[in-house]
Amino acid sequence: MSPTRAKTKSSAKPKKQLPAAIRGRSRRERGRLGALNSAAVVLAARQPRLAVGTWRLQRLAQHSFNGWATRQRTRWWEYPWVLEEVRRRLDGRTRTAADFGAGRSPVPIELARLGLTTTVVDPDSAKQMNKRVGGEWAWTDYDRWGVATMRSGVEDASAFAPGSLGFAISVSVIEHLPAEVRRQGLRNMADFLEPDGVCVLTVDLVRGSSQLWNRILGAEVEGADVHGDLDGLVQECTDVGLELEESVRCPVSDRRVDVQGLVLRKVSGTST
């Protein structure tokens, strides 16, 4: 063997080994765990308490949904962040909650575990659009976990009696709706909440901007100029008596969207 060839052989980089946690798993499972791991690493550095919630909720999802857990990396911040904001505000509020547009998610199950009488309100968007996508878009009956399930949307003003909810939750849903439907949904959530009730939202934004994400299941909802931006959404909340208490940018993103978390409080004495 010539010295040149020997040198080339000895300088070859060793094959990269997969982390032990995902070694031997299917490609699909490796992809899901990779998304979870990358989100958890960021959270461990910036928000360690949420990182613990990330892993706990991932196990809850797998246990509840036959091994399934979402591969959407931003959800592993959204889920524990939403639940932590609810947990911090339990005292002095009615122990009732609604999760609007939950799809398949560990959040309603965990809300019930916090002692909240919980209802999921979900119209089954995939079926309405005649699309079979599964995953977190899959309509789910939560009755087995002690959570009531309604096949309806946030625009349904008859879903709850006025002032009957302590908490209204929606994880990356409200921005997928046409602007007029979104505004009706916000009016309804404000109406459903008791005075000082809490609304916790996460919102997808076009990456690198404040523009609301205007697509659902690959289809454009409406033009960006009509759909609106984050400041406009906050103003829409203010207009119906939901006062902004906290606005937080998710520390992880995906290739298309950033995510903003909003905590809003129903101002006492307001009605829609």
C-alpha cells in the first residue's frame, strides 16, 4: 500500500454513532425523538422547569395514544408552558376548563389531572376538509380520561353558558381560522369565561415576522393582508375584554413558523 493511500485511510472520519436513546429504533421513531431531544436541549438551557414537563408530557402522550407523540418540536414547549400558566393561576378561579381544537394532545388529560372539569371542543378540521392526516390533527374522544368531548368549533356560541369557565385554552389553533371566525371565537371565549377567568393561547407566526400563520392542512385560509398579525390579534382580544397579562416567544422554532404564547385575563365587568 502506498504511503498516500495509507494516510488517506488513517485520516478517514469514524462513522457517527447514533445516541443510545434512539439506537435500534425505527426511522419514524428516531425522527420523533430527534425533534423532542432538540427541543428539550434548548429548554434545559433556557427554561429547565419546562424541560421536565416536556419529558413527562411526552410519556403521557405515548401512554395514552398507543405509543404516539407529536414530532412538532414547538409543541414540546407549548404543552408544558400552557399547563404551567394554568397551574400558576388555579387559586381563586372556577375549576373548569375548555381546550378548543385539541386534536390529539396530552393537554386535556393533564388539565383533568390538575383537578379541572375539562371539555374538549373540536370540530374535526381534517374531516371537514376531507383530508386524512392523523397525528395531532386526529379528532379524539377523551371520555376515557374523564374529559367531555364536543364535536364543535370555537365559533359555536352555545358551547358553554356565559361565565361558566375558569380557563379557556387553545394550542396553535386560533391563527388557522379565517379572521372573521377567529374574532367570533375570541368573543365566545371571553363570554364563556368568568370575571378574572384566564385564556391561554399559543399562536403560530410566519417565521421571522409577526404575521399570523394563514394556512391549514396545506391550504391558504385567506390573504395575509386580511388574516392579520400578532398586534392585531392582541387588539382583538382587548376589544372583547381579554386583557394581555403575558406574551412570550417560544425559544424553539421549526422551519416555517415561530410561536408566541399569550396569557389573557377576562376583565371584570366586561361583556361581549
